Amino acid sequence: MLLVLGRRVSLSFVKRVIPQDPVLLSKPILQNFRTIKFRVIHSSTVFAIATRQNTDTMPERRPFVRLPTDVYPVNYGLCLKPDLIDFTFEGKLEAIVEVNLATNQIVMNCADIDIITASFVPEGGEEINATGFNYQNEDEKVTLSFPSALQKGSGTLKIDFVGELNDKMKGFYRSKYATPAGEIRYAAVTQFEATDARRAFPCWDEPAIKATFDISLIVPKDRVALSNMNVIDRKPHPEDDSLLEVKFATTPIMSTYLVAFVIGEYDFVEGQSSDGVTVRVYTPTGKAEQGKFALEVAVKTLPFYNDYFNVPYPLPKIDLIAIADFAAGAMENWGLVTYRETALLIDPKNSCSSSRQWVALVVGHELAHQWFGNLVTMEWWTHLWLNEGFASWIEYLCVDHCFPDYDIWTQFVSADYTRALDLDALDNSHPIEVYVNVREVSLSDECKPRTVDLWDCLEQASGKPIALVMSSWTKQMGFPIIVVDQEQQGDDRILKISQKKFCASGPHNGEDCPNWMVPISICTGEDPGCTKLKVLLDSPETTITINSVSPDQWVKINPGTVGFYRIQYSSAMLESLLPGIRDLTLLPVDRLGLQNDLFSLSRAGMISTVEVLKLMEAFVNEPNYTVWSDLSCNLGVLSSLLSHTDFHEEIQEFIRDLFTPIGLKLGWECKQGEGHLDALLRGLVLGKLGKAGHKPTLEEARRRFKDHVEGKQILSADLRSPVYLTVLKHGDSATLDTMLKLHKQADMQEEKNRIERVLGAISAPDLIQKVLTFALSEDVRPQDTVSVIGGVAGSSKHGRKAAWKFVKDNWEELHNRYQGGFLISRLIKDNHLWSTPPIRPLW
């Protein structure tokens, strides 16, 4: 799964209080349970009491316990009938299970579902009706009780149940959309990772408990019905000729969090990969053309992964579908990958270059999961980083294969590598590998790997002590800063290297300083692209001799910026590297890494900010988009910090001086021979200059905006964000009203999001409040409210204060909207970070 603006964060669980009937039970029992109702299981005289534990009278949480192993599923036969008017659904489950140990109880995961009847049919035996359903709300479990022990062996568990198509963007939920004629309708869609399959049907909702699935959906005959597998039967419903019963093929053995189904109105485009897999991209009706770019990427990517993994994609089809209301960026459901519209749809005329790149990355990420995550699944959420870490890396390999002109690996350093360093340097970070109980989850067919299994395989293949080295990185928090000094001795360069823990809050002064086993590479000015020496730093400090290095040559640690550590050079070493920035002999990724390391040291209070600004001045000849992007982000952080001081205008002047030469070189119009990266760089530079108050840029932005609004000359997609940002930053109420009108008129979600992200740039306090109010309006999709509020928080000192007050004042509504999902965490993180130094400003 891919999250927008960040990877995974935790999910918490929500107490659902069920109305009680105090007449049914005595007072002592009521202190521990709430009775929903008596339910007649069949027409016999057997009754079952459905109970839910009263979490209000239980101040302490019980320790989390995984599901018992005495009964496990082999196959789920699941039929669901959603009601798209009343937002409920009926379900029938017939699960083939194996009883390992005789028991009179079956414990399953179940949340926000009411079981009507339950029974067990042992193979060759008579049906046994359940006599009670005990719902443990806090643990999201249900215990089915039977009058006698279920004996060891196979059997069928039958459950009839009902549930709600919720509006929380998790489980089986409803997604609002407008038809081409403007009518509001709803689709029924799913999002199960990490622990929300239990909101659609009772199940063993743990990643290691795999089974096959036979899914049927009863849906309106004018709706599209999709699931993980291909349709094998479609017939009228015997009781209602307005409905169809759609049956899907049996899935491979798989985890519950990868199950998916969608019922709604969609168009599609179709292709076939070179290895024979049918690929479809489903779009909102009337927008099939916007699925062609993602289809192109998917058709190229599947054969690439087939060759790379040397394992064929095991399903006959794969569908990619755009969902209107979707909390994450995308979700890798096996054979039915779900996406936000902005992560899948590209309008040939109105989508910008950054959106194309984003769609390519997200498609590459989710398709990688079809093997790494779906075919091979982590044993428990502790090892989730194996899934997401690999997919987050290989998405770049995929895009580099499909679009080599994107220079995507340099962008990886800025977008993922440095961001990971920023987060892992925090005092509240954690090791990569930590035990996760289900309340904290955010989140060969039988293969269920653990971290140690990966190290064992790599160790066998390489003959190197992989486990020993990697355990120092995955089992302890943080990462080192490598401190380097040098001395020339004849024709040799002597390097003194030491390591200590790097902390964003300042130098680590703890008594027990952790050590890492750090692979260190070194290059010199003689050949910047070639590693001259490699060593393994396995102690707090060491001395290294590099032979045949003349006094006028610079020496750089970590060429390619691949080692996960910060570097602090001595003043003399740093000074010697500046010419390599000015004359571009240092590679782009190394120019970026040098600047980013120095800025992080400054932000941690370890060096003066003046040293960073002197280094930034050396980038006067910089041509690379990603290097400028990283510079821009760090200057944005500095600008935000200085907004609390008398030096805010001085830093704006510095930004204008630094960016003006490259702005003049690029100009406003695309030139012949320019490509993807030139378009990204132009938008970045013009937006930075406009926000900093560069008068020529501001004047031209206003002129182009006026022509755009009046329909005289429509802005190119790549210029819209910088122009919108500039006119809003220096605009008034009329500017904001015009922008809100453009938002209302926009038919494409990308354009709506583009406007939403920059609305917070408006400066006047009353207009900031208007933007915040707009964030919670019906005009903004629920998943996008967070971006609007975050945009306000990230744009100015007043915006930060106003956004934080707005969140507190509207906490009840926001919590109710996002309860239990990662968006609530992102909302708090965005506003908390912006109330202090921000991590990633808009420009």
C-alpha cells in the first residue's frame, strides 16, 4: 500500500457502543456486558445471546493476544449483497475449516458486523448450531460458542451476517461520486489493509493465516462488479430481476487484507502484457482516455517484474481502478489494485509532468506487491518493512526501466532517502524491526517470511556476514554521523573517521552510544564516479590510508549517496569540495547529498547556518532539477524558522538572488528539445521566485492568471501550480474567490487537488479562516481535507497558528471523520510539525 505524503502510520481501534436493553440481563451482568438482543438461530427453540463487552467499565487494556490456532480456514465461500441506497450489506459465509484441536469455541476477527446465525457442519456429520456470539469490541473479535466440542478434522463454518457500508474509507465502505449528468451516487468499495477485512466479513484477519476465496456479489444489473479474480458466472438473481449474481474464480491462497471487491459505475481501457496477462484500467464513466497512461505503464511493468523475479504473475488478469473516496494513495489487492483518482488518472492535456511521474511510481509500487507481499507475505506486521521497503525501492527501478529520461534515482535520494534520514534522526523514532500488536497496525504460496529469512538468503548468496551487519541497522534506533578529517602525508591521504549517533535535537551525549557496522565508500576528484576504496567501519573510530592522492585533489565519503548516514567534514575538507559543486565535477546526487547533510547538521545545532548558506551560493551553475528541489525544500524550512524573527525578509532576498539566474535561463515557455525534468524544474523555480516576492515573476504570473481565468490563454498544466501559488500568496479576497470558483468548475480531481494544496498561501487572517472553513465543506473530498489544512499550516506563521486552532476547535468532527485511520495521524503530524520547524514545505 502506498500512502500520500509519507509511508505508513499506525491504526488505532475504535470502540463501538451498541445500544443496550437493560431489561434483558441482571445488574451484575450488565456491569460487564451489554446485550444487543436475543437472536433465534433457526426455527428451533435454540437461542443465542449476542454480547459485547462494555469497554466503558474496563479502564485497563488487556494484553493483545493473536488468534488461537485450534481452528484455521482453508477456503472462504463468501457472498455479499450491498445496498447502495441504505448503505448496508448482507453476507453469507461458508468457510471450509480445519479443526486442529477439539474445541467448543471458534474465535475470529469481527468488527462492526452483526452475526445473525452461525453453525458448524463437520465433514460427513450433522449441523451444529452456535449457542452464543461473544463480541470482544476492543480486540475486534467474536467467539462463537457451540453446545458440544467440535472434533478434530474438516468441516464447514456457516455464518449469516449484516454490516454497514460505512463512510470511514476502511473495510467495506461507500464512495460518493457524480455521474456525467451531475447526479450524486455511491459505489461500494473496500480497503482492508491492515486489519479491516473483519469489517466486511468474520474472518481470521492475520497475514499468516492464508486461504483461498470463492467470492460472489449480488449487485444492481447496471453496475460493474469486480473482485480479485476473473468473472466465471453472471446470472439474474432468482428473487429480484433488477439484481445480478456475479461469481468469481477461486483465488490463490492469500491473506485476508488482500481481498477486494468494488461495485459501481466505471469505464475501462484494456491491454495485454507481452506475457499474456489481461490488464484493465477502470476510470469514472466518460473518462476512459485518462486511464491510458497507467495502462501503458502497467503493460510494460508486468513483463519487467516477471523477468526480474523470474516468477510469472500467477493470476489471469489485473485490474487497476480509480476510487473517488480513498484514504491511501493506492492498495495492492491481488488482481484488483485500488487507487486514488490522482494516483491513476492522467489527462493528456491537463495533467502536469509531476502527476505523470507520480502515477508511474505508484503503479510500479503496487504491481511489485503482486509478488513481494501478495505471493510472498510477511508472517506478522513486525516484518511489514520487508513488504513496503522493497516496493518503495523497486518502484524506482521500474520507472527507470519505463522512463529513463526521468533521472529517477537522483530523485529517490531527495524524495525517500533524505526524508527517511530526517525521520529516523528524531528522538521518538524507533528501530525498523519492532514487534507490532494488532492495535498498533497501521496499517511458494505458503511462504511467510521474517526479517531473518532475508538475511539468511543474502548471506548464502554473497558469502558475507549480512545478518551481523544488518542487525545493527534494523534492531536499533537511528543511524550514525560519520565525522571525517584528513592529513596529507607525501602522496597519501590519511583519513580519520569516527562514528556517533546522529540526533536532530543536537549532539548525542548519552553514556551508551550505539555503534553500527557501516560500509563506507570513498572517491576522489581524480574520478568522482568511481569508488577508490571500501571499508567496513565496525568500531567507534578508525584511520584509513588512501594511496596516490595529490594534495590538490578532494576526497569525498559516500559517493552516490547510498550509505545511510550523515557526514560531517572538517572545514578544510568541505572547502576543498566547493569547486566540485561550482564546476559540476561532483555528480548531481553527491552535490545534493553534501548540501542536505550540511543543512541537517545546521538544523541540529552542530554547525552555523552561515556555513550552509555559503555552500548554497556555490550552486549558482546548478542545472539539475532534483538538486534544486532539495535546496528549495531546505530553504523553505529555513524561511519558516526565520518567520519568527526579524530576518524573514533577508532570507526571501537570499532566495530571490539564488533562484533568479536559473529562472532567467528557463523562462516561462517550454523550449524545443526540453523534456520531463525541464518542465519540473521550471515549475519549481517559478513557484519559488513567486512565493519569495520576485517582482517580474509576480507580474507575469498575474498576467497569465488573468488570461487563464478569462479563457484567452489557458495555462499549461506544468505552470498552474506556480502561478496559482504566486497570485494567492500576494492576492486578496477577489483572488481567493476566483480560485474557489476554478475549483468548483474543475472536472478533473488533479486540478481540484492542485488548487486545494495552494489555497493556504493566502496571507490575510480572515481569508485564511475562509480557507479552513472550506476544508470541511462538501466541496472537498474527505481524504483531501487534510491537505487543505496542512497547506494553511505550512504557508505562514499566522497560518500555522490558525490551522492548529482550527483543528482543536473542530476536533470532534475531524476525529469522527477519520477515526481509526492514518489520516488523523497525518493531520496531527502536519499541524504539529508546522507549529515548529517544518519537514517538507510546499516550495
